Amino acid sequence: MFVELLDKLRCPHLHDDNPLVTTTAVTHARYVIEGTLGCSICLAEFRVHQGALEMAGGFPVPTLVPETFSEENTIRRAAQLGLDERGGLYLVDGVGQYFIKSFLEMSPDSQFIALSVTGRIDDAVMSIRGRPDVLPLAKGSLRGAAFDFEVSAELMRSAVQALAPGGRLVTDAGLKVPDGIELLARDRDQWVGERIATPVLNELRRATPG
Ligand SMILES: [Zn+2]
């Protein structure tokens, strides 16, 4: 986990926004390799082991075929995320992890968090082993998030909150487009949406039961 990403990390638990801080750490070349991230409010601790942040939740291991890595598919994925010369922080999933190298060639100033991976991904600024319902990220910190695996309603809500206005969300076509997201495109497999800039989103959500 890249040390400079720390100020974008937040405790995923339900309380006021609180940064996660490293309590112990072994770092190498500005990456936390071994250590613990802790929350000063709820005292939750998350372990960083062999360079990957360990969180709750299981995930499938993707079945990959050669066509997955076609140039066409790579360009399609980059376009869905809206990668450009401005750079920014993006979240990719278990299949998307394999595209980070190509994405960095197209958008060298971008950074990528790999979710639900089995171990540290060299080209990612953070690798998360597990599939938490809540992403440990500050509100508005992501320019895009693309999911390949099942997304719980909570994880979807958390991803929407982590997106900056105009940020892209890409998921399986079968999933409902959540509040706060405007649909941009949909095909047989996936939809792409964009985060609407609406500062009252949290209040609206709290007012709606369920
Ligand atoms: Zn906490």
C-alpha cells in the first residue's frame, strides 16, 4: 500500500469520518509491506500483510480467456472508466487488476486500487484482499470504479460515496443503477454511470427507510 494514499483512507465503520492511521509499519520504497491500520474512534484494526490490505469478505477467482485481454477490450475498459491525461485515483476489481499496466500506459498520472485480489499487485497503489461492504476510502476520492464481481447494495452505496462528482461507475448490466448515479451507457454485459454532483445525497438517504 502506497504511503501517500493514507490521507485518502477512512475507517469503513459506521461513525463520523475518521482517517485510518498506521500503528505499526514496515515500509519499502514508500509502500507499507507489513503493518496495521487503525481507527482512533472504534479501535478497529486492519492488517497489511505482504503489501496487501486484508479486509472481510470472500470473492470469486475469475476465469480468464485470451479474448479478455484483447486490445479492443482494454480500450473499452479504459473508456468506461473515463481514463484521461488528468490522472486520478481509480478502483478496479478482480479482472480489472490485469489491466492496470495497460491503463498506466494510457494514463500515466492515474493511480489504481485493486479490490478483491489474492495478493499485492505491483502496479496498484493499494491492493485489497477481501471484499468489504464498505470501501475504506474518503468521500469523493475516486474518479472511477469498475466492478467485475457481485456488488452488494452496501458496497454499491459505498462506491457511489467514494466517487467524486462526474466519477464513473461500471458494473454488471443486471445490477440496479443506484441513487446518485446517472446512467451513461448500457449494453448486454455492463452499464456505465456517472456520479451526480448532489451535496444533499447523504441526508436524503438517511431520510429514506431501508
Ligand atoms: Zn472506526
